[in-house]
Amino acid sequence: MTPDLRPESSNTQSRNLAQWVAEIARLTTPDRIHWCDGSEAEKRSLTQQAVDAGVLIPLNPAKRPGCYLHRSDPNDVARTEQLTFICTPTKAEAGPTNNWAAPDETYRKLRGWLDGSMRGRTMYVVPYVLGPLGSRFAKVGIEITDSVYVALNMQIMTRMGKAALDMLGASGEFNRGVHCTLDLNPDRRLICHFPQDNAIWSVGSGYGGNALLSKKCFALRIASAVGRREGWLAEHMLILEITSPQGESTYVAAAFPSACGKTNLAMVTPPPAMAAKGWRVSTLGDDIAWLRVGADGRLWAINPENGYFGVAPGTSAKSNPNAMKMVGHDSLFTNVAMTPDGDVWWEGMEIDPPAGLIDWHGKPWSRNPADKAAHPNSRFTTPMVNNPVMSSHANDPEGVPISAIIFGGRRATTMPLVLESSDWTHGVFMGATMGSETTAAATGAVGVVRRDPMAMLPFCGYNMGDYFAHWLEMRKAISRPPKVFMVNWFRKDADGKFLWPGYGENLRVLGWMLDRIHGRVRAIETPAGGVPNPADLDLSGLEIAPDTIRQALAVDPKEWKAEMESAGELFDKIGPTMPADLKRLRAELSASLDAPTPLPRAATAG
Ligand code: OXD
Ligand code: MN
């Protein structure tokens, strides 16, 4: 069968789009082309096709209405950073922290792999918008894919279908994403970005972070490069609205590496004592923020996405009750375990595993805890509207003004519960020197500390030194900059016990930041930055020993010496593009650690 490739038979007024789809169809020779319209009817029919093909397993409609389970190939369960490339004309543009490959050669290789690759299959053309509809900051992408699972996930994660074609109109300006699963052979798997062409080619993987091109590929890697050109920032950040008992709404954006609790913080439930006082939290985004300078000189954020692709294990009624509610219906699950009555289960759900559990491979679970029933990077895909605490500004075309940027990693040592930077440059330094223990979100060893500047190490689409310089440069346009903080919910004591309870209690730390933003309390100065006076943290209703808080807030000069050495290695690796201002701050901080009493000193004003 040969699909009709004439432009007039396509669903778009954009000749560029029609021509490009025809070009990819001539290369991949699908039997059918399906232009996604994003309608409910289409969702029903694609879901049925996916069920018939064994790609989706219906879950119990009485327990999880509208929910389905997908089991991926066991070799395709996480992002593959070693197979992810930035294909800029020169290697220097990609920089030393990215894999680089020459564009022409890469296109040639991928075209070879894709030749005839969709024969016998359907090619889905998935138009989507990143950003709220009607926003002047929104952008159009088109993903061509041979995966019905990808098409269905894209309908949840983005504003997908007709709305995108309407926004595009006759224009040829859209991100060109080509995705083909091939035979899921890791030897023929590559995720390649061509920022100069606004193009992405992802081959050989069906895993979300590799295959949903709207997410990491476009909204972060390509968008970060576009943002540099256009004077804005695409960041790996959640966006949160916090409403204080006084009724003031404050918006914060927070960058944490993958699987470090961004989704949990984005929809955090205030602890009872704070809820009773009137604290409320609502979500704008859980993974990505696009930040622009507003006419008022503040930084304004939108969430380019329309859904959440969250890590399932560890999500429970205790850790994230809102997430448990939102995945109760109309959600897709990937690589979780299935109960005999057709419900889902994962480690850390805090519900005993029922007898007869089926593991993520589709086999009866051995009940051996070393043998996880759900893959540690198993996921849910849920529409943003399912979130019971979605912010009323989540679809606001202008976004929200950001009062604080928070960086954070998963660190057993060194990093205090919270640190405040002295100014924008120091804040950029904090982000640039950030480290975190690796998680299951990417293939490779788990639990090893690596430098992950601004949580963007795997997602920055250009030279990391230029990226830091762009951050520093942005300050000139931001006349009313947000405060910048660093947090660590994961510090442990000498016995390996967490010093801070985390989850909902983290709101107490955000409360202190708000007090700092509104000038209500002072910070205690340390060489690494400002820390709270424990008396200024709202600890009402929380049982925590004063000494534990002191340990959680401590800045240990020996640990910080090692930290600065490690940061220095990253700065050296970045080399000539590393901004002088950040090198200077590192030298100054290192030197101050040699001073006789570097532990908390005087209270600072302001
Ligand atoms: C994600 C990730 O899926 O960061 O958000 O890996
Ligand atoms: Mn992420």
C-alpha cells in the first residue's frame, strides 16, 4: 500500500510541513499515514488499536478507569545519555559535557537506518504545542513516529492535534522530530539533536525521555539553544505557587536532577500544622520551565508541558497524596507491576504487595525484594488537569512571575538543608557547582555523586560554559531578579539516617524562603551562603531534635573544601568557555574556608 503524499491530501496549510512529512514518508515507506487531531474519538480508536496489538493492557475500569499498562522492552527502560548527541556544526558548540557528532554524517547514518523502516506500519504525524495555547511564548513541534504508544503519550503530555496545526497555519516554523523504534536494538539506538535545523532524530528506543520528543529533546535541549539566541532560559525546573496564610501568592521555580522529587515538591501537601494556619500549594509544572524577562523586569515562567511523566516507585498516599489521586484515572503506566485484579503496584506505594502480583516483565513476581516488581524507573503519564492542586495560572499565556529559583540535589553529605545566595552571580555559581547522586532515570550506576549543573547536565543543548555565561548575561535584563537558593532534602547523619523528614515538611523550608523574599527574617552568613536561624524555621507540629536541625544546616569546611575541588574539576573540564566570574567565586570561597572560624557567623541584614 502506498499512502497519498500529495500536499493537498495532507491536513495542513503549511507547505513546508506537507513536504517534510512526504519526504520522511518516502524514506521510511509506511503503509499508512495518520495525522493526529487530538480528539477524544481519536484517543479511543488509537487506544483500542494499541490494546489489540498488545501494546497496552487495559487495567480494571472499576479501580482505574481509563488507565492502561505498557510493558517496554527490558533493554529500553530509561534515558540513554551515552547515546544522546548534540549535532552542531562544530564540536565546540556542543561543548565538553555533551556527546557530539557531525551533522552531515549523522543524518546520512540515520537515513540509512530509517530507509524502509516503517514498511507495514502506520506513520503517526503528531502536531503539538509547547506552552499554553494562545501564549506568545508557545512553540509548535511535529513528531513523526511509528509508535502508537508515543502518539497516545503525546496527547497527554502536550497540547496535541488540531490546535497545533491551527497555530502553525501556513508557517514553516516548527520543530521537526523524527522518531522510529526500529527493532529496539541498543546497537541501533541514537537520540540526535540538530539545534541549527530545529530538528531531532530519535531512533531505536520507545522510552519516554528518548521518544516523547516534546520533552527532553525539544523543551530542554533544543529550547535551551533557542533560548540562548532569543534571550530566555529553558530549564529543568518545576513551577510552584505557594499561598501564605496572609493570602499572598508567591511563585518559585526549582531545578532538581531526574528522580529527585520534582513531581513530589510540585504538588506538595502542607503538613497539618501549616495547613491549619492556611498555607496552600498549587502546581504549574513538575519538570520544565521556560523563563523570560517580563516588561516589569521580573522573570516570568511558563510550563511548556500539559501532563506529567512521573516516576512511580516511592509515590504513595504519604509521599504524594495528590499524585496518587491524579493517577487514579485516565493515565498510562509503564513498567509498573500489575495486581491480579488489574490494578497497579510499585515499591514504595506503602501498600502490601498482594498475592499473585505480576512483575514489570509480565511474570509472576518472585517476592524476592532484590527482584523489583516494578522497574525503579517505571512511570505514570497523567494529564495536568488530573492534578487536584493544579494552579489556576497553569494555562495562563503570560505565565507567572518568579520570586525564587531553587537548586537542589540528592546529597548524603556537605549540602545544608537550605543555602541562600548573596546575589544573582552567586546564585548562578550555586547552580553551576551543583552535584547529585545518580538515579534510575538514566541507564548506568545509581547513587554516585556527579556534577549536574542546574540539573541540566543531560539536557543542555549547547556548550555548558556558554550556558553559564548566558545565565550571567540574563541579569542585565532582569532588573528585579528572583532570590536564588540551594536545598538538600537528602542529607544523612553518621548512621546513614536522613536528617530531615522531607516530603510535605519541605514546605517549612519554602516558608523560610518566603520570609527572606519578603524581608521578614535574617539569614546567618556562612562561607557557602546564608542559612536559617533555626528559630526562624516554622517547625510547629514537627518532632525534630534541635541538634538534628543544627546538623542539617551545618556548613563543614572540610566537606566544602572537597566540594570546591570537585567543582573545580568540572570548571577545568569546561575549559575556555568557563566564565571568569564563576572561577573567581570558586577561588574566593575556597580561600575563605581556610579562614580560622568559617562556621556560621553573624546575622546578615536584608
Ligand atoms: C524525566 C527525567 O523523565 O528527568 O523527567 O528523566
Ligand atoms: Mn526531568
